[in-house]
Amino acid sequence: GEIWNRRKNGEIYPEWLTINAVRNDQGKIVNYVSIFHDITELKRQQEALEHQAQHDALTGLPNRVLLNDRMQMSLARMKRSGKKVALLFLDLDNFKHVNDGFGHPAGDKLLIDLSRRLKAQLRAGDTLARQGGDEFLVLLPEVEGVDDASVIAMRLLESIQHPFYHQETEYYVTASIGVTIAPNDGNDPDTLIKNADMAMYRAKKLGRNNFQFFTPELDGQAHRRISLESQLRKGLELEEFELHYQPLVSSASGAVIGAEALIRWRHEGRLIAPSEFIPLAEESGLILPMGEWVVKTAARQAVKWQNDGYDLNISVNISSRQFAGQDLVGLLREVLASTGLHSGRLYFEITESLLMDDIVKARKILGELRELGGKFYLDDFGTGYSSLSYLKRLPLDGLKIDRSFIRDISTDADSRAIAAAIVSLAETLNLAIVAEGVETEEQLAILRSMSENLIIQGYLASPPVPPDLFETFLQPGCFAVAWRSSTCLI
């Protein structure tokens, strides 16, 4: 077996000892022979392997394996002591910017320096572990409650506020922290880590550089999200989605000159608005097949109206996820070839933030789409970066004044001035102007005073409606110049 022995110089060392008895002719034991091996090096290798299995290679902190073991022990002690256990989930904000700006070695150095700062703020019995990437977990055994956890969370955030350095460059980072308390929020490591993770994402949504506690509502939201994503996938398979169309109307003549295609989800007898499922579709990647379906369906509807003799443009919204991950050029080429839609009839509505992510790539994609006959509205103009340089660098066809300016145009002088400036700018650049969210005659009158060539979109004309109802607007006499005189208004 394995024993600990002492060398002649007094040093303790491990050895593997085998002892055999030596017997005489009568079978009586007359001696013992022991053979031993010094296993000091073997022990060192085992300890190194155990340390590697339980610690993070970069920072030397405990990893998830060792943290789970310590959490199990802390939770067991909690039942005897009656005190609580807190778990903090810390994630750096925009850590990718450090890697992109300075390189991955600088990012590694930041994580090492950060781990030292965080560890210095903890008590002797606390555990700081690295979850992976820029995520850290802090185990606080034997706390009285939320106040103790809050103090530690604030100390951690304050320690991060001091500058970090890359060579001669000084820079700053922030972090978001989620906090969960046992036994209130769970009694096992997996549940506590999951709950702290959800609380951390809530901290990010609330502006980053803060900490938030887990609440049962967060767990309910997570379950609803998982359920809704599953229903979304099935909805695509079962063809539960449909397009409604909102008229684009000439402010001068009242004639319908186009429509914006807006997706709706008819699920379990209820019509669900995009605001309820589009963000989830973006996060899950379902926006790609959904966006392709929207483009193809809108194009087929446009061809039907085209064949019926109506001169209409159809616009569809393009998300940043689609712009980055979908072959829009190939999709438009396929749509035009398979439907027979006339070139120049399909408009893509894009946002300023989408363009600013990669202006060079955006210019290339828009240029290729333009060659195929695609046209472009810049949506929500005035609410994003509003850099005027890309208005001349990109092949845009029109600007859409954001509804927030239109909503207050009759009561707020600043909104009215901004709308007038956008109209003047668009006319100077020979761009079409679409005013979104027009709901009252007063708003319409103010917009008409700014220009004779506006395109109106909003509930004053009509909410988004199914294709068959939209066709009512295309009949003679609808949307007359007086607007109120038409019997076709919804």
C-alpha cells in the first residue's frame, strides 16, 4: 500500500510499499522483506492533473467542476447552520471590444488582472470561479441575506471601475452581475447558476454596469420564451403566418401607390403582432426562414396585383440578422425569376443601425440588389446615427420619417422642426419621403404644408389589413383628395 515515510534528512515523502514474509523450512516467519518505490513525482503529476481538472488554465481560479463541489458543501452546511448561500454571476460588458481593439493577448491579460481585483474583494471563505470566456461566478457561503450579497456585488463593481492598461493605453470596462440566494431561489448548483444567469441578463437589459437579483418572474419569462420559440418553429411548419398590407398613399392625390408588407402570426385563434415574436425570432435565428417567407409571399402578392393591372410598389422590412446572414441578392434573383415581378417593384426597408454595422459591406450588398432592380427606404430616419454621409454613399430611394416625430408634430415644435428638416433634406437629395404613423387630419395638414410630394402611411388611411380587404382601396373613388369623402376608408 501507500504510506508516508521519512528520509534520513527528516523530509517526509510518499512511497509505495510491498512487504513479504520470509519463512523457514518449518513454515515459521523468520524475517520480512520490504520493497518500496518513491512515488513523489507520481504524486506531483496526480496533483497537477487534479489541479488542471478543477482550475481554469488562464487565471488559476477554480472552474465549474470545483465550484460545484464547493457549492454542494456550502448547501449542506446551510441546512445545519440556518444561514443562506449567495451566488453571483458576473459578465463583462462588451468584452469583445477589447479583443477586437487590442488583440486576444490583451483580452487574456484583462481577465487575469480582473480575477485578481475581484478576489481581493472577497472574504476568506468565498470562492471566485471562472465559468468561461468573460464570465465569473462568486460563491458566498453563510450570508445573512440580500444585504450581504448586495455589499459584495457593489464592491465588485467598484473594483472594476478603476482603469486597466494595455501598454501605454488606459481603458475602462464595466460588468453586469446577477445575484441569487439559496434556499429562496433553489437548493442545487444547477438551479442557482441558471437563476443567477437570468438575473445577470436582466442587469444587461437595464443598462449594464449594475447588479440585479433573481425573481420568480424571470424564471416564468424564461419558460415562456422557450415555449414561444417552440411554438414559433411549429408555426413556420404549419404555415400560421400571414402578411397584412398597410397602404402608402400620395398626400396630394390620395391615391394608393404602394403597400408595406407586415407579418402577423395567427396562433390558436389569436392574431399576434410582430412586437411579440420578432425579437425572439431575431435571437433564435428563425428570422432568416421567416424573412425569406415574407419576401417571397409579398412578391407573389405584388405579382397578383400587377397582373390585375394595379401599379403598386411593395416594401418589406429587412432585419440586421437577415442583412448579415442571408443571401439577399440570391433571394431577390430567385424571386424575380420565379414570380415574374417587374424590376423596381420590391422595396427593402432598412434601418440606420443596420447600415452602420459595416458600411462597406452594406454598400456592396445594396449595389448588387440595385442592379437586380431592388429599391430601398431608410426606415426610422432621425432616431439612429443619422450620419448624412451615407445618404450620398448608398443607393437609397427614400426616407421614412419615424412615427415618434409624427406623433408629436402638432404639439411639439422640435418634432415639427425635425420633420421639416428631414423633408427638406430628402427633397434636396431627390429622395421619396414617407411619413409613418399619420393618425389625424391635423398631422396630415401640417405635413402637406411642408411638401406636396409626401407619401402617407398610418391609421388615418388604414391599419394593416389582409390582401382581400386591401384590394378595396384599389377600387375607383377610394382615397379621394379630400380623404374624408371616401367610403373606402377603414
